[in-house]
Amino acid sequence: MVSIPKRGRHRGPAAAFPLLELLREHPARAYSVAAAAVALLAQYVTIPQEALLGLVAALLGAGEMTQRVEDAKTSEAFELLAKVAARPPQERHPY
């Protein structure tokens, strides 16, 4: 049986905050909420254009980091799949 390591398990002071753990494990969900919030701000709140452009730039940076985290998860999954596929057929049971 192949054990899949849990990503994002933190043992420092931030471990006491479940929201931070959620953000580490599901960055794409957090990014989508942030993108929706910036869109709502742009539509319904009157803020200076410079502030809005700063929020959009920050959102683009967050999107890049989210993509890197998700790419790392995909790479780990493919590595695990390759390890399982390299085993003899009788040992390939995932459970």
C-alpha cells in the first residue's frame, strides 16, 4: 500500500488557526474568493484607481503562487502514479 503524504501540515504557531491550514491545503479556493472580492470592489465601491490597480497586481501575484502550489501537487501525483505503475501487477492495489 502506498501512503500519500499530507501536504501543508504545519507544526508551528500557525497550526492553531484552522483557517491557515485550509488556505495551505486549498489555495485555489482562496484565490477564487479573492478574485471575486476584487471584482465586487471594482464594481460597487468607489476607491481610487491606483488602489484598484494595486489590488489587481496583488491578485495576479497570488494567482502565480496558487498555480505553483497546484503544479507541485500534480507533479507529486504523477510521481506517485509512476511508482505504482513500476510495481509488478500483483502489487499495484491502491488499497
